[in-house]
Amino acid sequence: MLQNDPPFLMLDEAAVAAAQVWHEPYDFAYVAQAFPAKLKPEVLADAPVIPDRGSYPLPWLKYGPRFGAALQDLLNPRFKHLVEKILGMDLTPYPPCIVMMGNTTGHYNEGYSHPDSPHKIVTVLVGFTEEWPYPRGQLRILRSDDRQDYAFEFTPVFGHILMFRVCDHSYHGFLPQKAKRMSLQMCYVDSPWYVRREYWRHSASAFAKSVPLVRTLMDYAPRRGLGAK
């Protein structure tokens, strides 16, 4: 229950509770400024340094205390209970799994449309990018398996939050854009086993990307089969 949860250190609870909710093409919600804008310089100064593209797991990340406080709020049961109220569902049995993106390369194979793994129950995206002046690269809520067929665009700048209920048609993606793109993904997933698997998988990927030749091959390797849109 919210009344028994510890208070937030940074999150604006009223802003999160007032999230805009849509039910088409699937259940999703958007918060325009979940963290007060005045906190942006100090939180971003303490954010992880992510050298390459792709997603990096929480145990791999190194960050300072102000970013750590923001992370603590996202892991607070109080936030989980807000997500439950916003999306109208019970997330009690589902643990969180966190990965973070720091950069995009603009290569053709980034941002392909997909609905997320069936092991994921809810996906929460939190922007930590300083600014986004580009016409491409916003995450799109898609009506179909086509990145041009979108209902909503999410810009991954500081304080913006997008959350959605994962289902067989929860397609999302973005058009490739080379940029510094700091975005945290927290998913409530179906088991601790899946959390361990994802952290191992992303840790192995992070290690591989530290080798220049392997990183280059990974950048251009297909992320999806022919016909991806």
C-alpha cells in the first residue's frame, strides 16, 4: 500500500500519479516531468558513463549518489504501486529488471519494431538525456509492426517516463539516429530467473563491446530478420 511505502527522494509523486493513459493500440501511459527539472544538472552529472551503443545491466553500471537516489525512487515499492494504479494491474509477484542505454549509432539495425519478450509484464522507460534536438530517434508506440505506423512518440529527455503493458501486439521502436541517448528501461518480469538471465546476457554483451573489432561487428550485425520495418 502507498501509505506504508517510504517517501520518494526525488520523484514528483503527484506528476506520476497524474500520468496520461491510453488504451489504444495497447495500454500505455506518459509522464512529462516525473523528476523536477531543477534536479537535472546534478542527476545527469552523476549518471553512468556508457561508452557504446546497446543496453547495459544495472550491476554493470557505475554512478554517483544523485543518480543513485533517482534509481532508488524507481525501485521503491511506492513507484511500483503507482504503476499498478495507472495501468490497473497487480504487479506483486513480478521483480524489476533494469538496463540502461547511453548511445545510438544511427545504423539501420537500431530501433526495429518489436513487442517485447513475453517474460516482461510491464516496461517502464525513463529519459535521462540532456536534450534531444533531432527529428528522429523518439521511441514510437506502434499500431502495427511498422515504425511509420505510430500513435505516440516518446522523447527520452530527463524526467520523461513512458510505461506500457506488454502483450503480443505492444509493438514499439524508433527510427535510427546517431546521438547520446540516455534512457533507462525497467521491466517488471515473470521470475527472478529471467532477471539473472538478462543481467548475464547484457553483461556478456557489454564485455564483448569493450573489444574494438567485436564492437564493430556487433554494430552492423542484423538485429532482426529480413522484413523488419
